[in-house]
Amino acid sequence: MTITVHHLNNSRSQRVLWLLEELELPYEIKHYQRDPKTMLAPPELKAIHPLGKSPVVTDGATVLAESGAIIEYLLDAYGEGLLRPAPGTPERLRFTYWLHFAEGSAMNPLLMKLVFNRIVTAPMPFFAKPIAKGIAKKVLTSFVDPNIQSQLDYMEAELTKSEWFAGKKFSAADIQMSFPLEAAAQRAGLDASRPKLMAFLKRIHSRQAYQRALQRGGPYDFARD
């Protein structure tokens, strides 16, 4: 069977390429580009999965979306015990927690920040703009930004316990956590004031498998620390 990654530029699917490189598995890439105006995935992706979003992986007759589910599938099918702590260990519990935290908690306020920032700068009738900007800024300052800062503080504290999110060893949980932290560094104030998180980004960006995934995946604006 041939693993195919339906890869959208500047998206979470970069993590899937990285995982496959870490596992040294053969795979193919089908590239898709965002609409330059809406920044949404093109309609061609709906031919692969009804929601038309990336990442999507096909492996023979298997079609699978959602980053966390894809990671678990690839580890179960091809991981041979790599990049995941042993079952029944405290590290395995931490692995599962962070694997789900990345999308279940970390990404929500980051997406809200992106949306409300666009409302602030979006063109609209002059009489509506002050109202829209006022509402957007209120939501950002009273809810979104405090939530992001709280989460970053929490993640910074967790990385004082161990070098990687699941423990002493690098795991696929770190791959999953890469995107929210890269996004936070680009648009949500993650900087040198949180040295553990910035050191984490430097470590992952220096990995050879990460660099190979960048070469295959194409331009990826979040690969900066």
C-alpha cells in the first residue's frame, strides 16, 4: 500500500510529513494550495474527504482525517514501538494527554485570535467598522488573549519537568504540539520570555526529519523560532 498525504500549504499537515520522516516510511504527497483571498482549502480536497480540510491521509482503502487520529493510526500500523512510550507508564499517559491537548485545547484560542484579528482589519462599511472593531477587541482582550497566555504559562511550566512533553524522550506528542506552539510564536506573543517553549521550538526545528519534511512539503511560514 502507498501512504499519500493530501498536503495543504501552511497547515497542520506539515506535522504528518514530519512524522513519516521520523518513522522513515515511504509516502507520496499530493499538494493543495489555499485560496489567496479566503485562505481556505480548495474544493478539490472534498473529493478526498467530505469536510475538505487537511491533513488527510489515504493508505489503500483507508481515508483518515484529523491530525491526532492520523498520528495514532500511523504509529499503530507502522510505528513498531517508536515515538510512543510503553503502555501503562506515566509517560504514556502524558503522551496521550498532550496528543489531544494540542487540538482539543491549545488551538481553539489561537484560531479565535486569528479570526477576530481579521475582523479588526477587514474592509467593511464605515458605519459598521467601529462597532465590529470594538466587539472584536473586547473579545480579544477579555477572553482570547488571557486564555492564550494562561495556556502558554502552563506549557512553559510543564517543560520544566522534562525536556519533551511526554517525558525524557522525544515522541509523536511533540510533533503534535509543534503546530500550536509555532502558531503562538508567529501570532500570539510566544517569545523569549518563555525560554522552555522557545528552546523546544529550536530543538524540533533542528531535527533532520523536520528539515526533510520541509524540503518535501514546500514553503511553511511557521518554521521560525
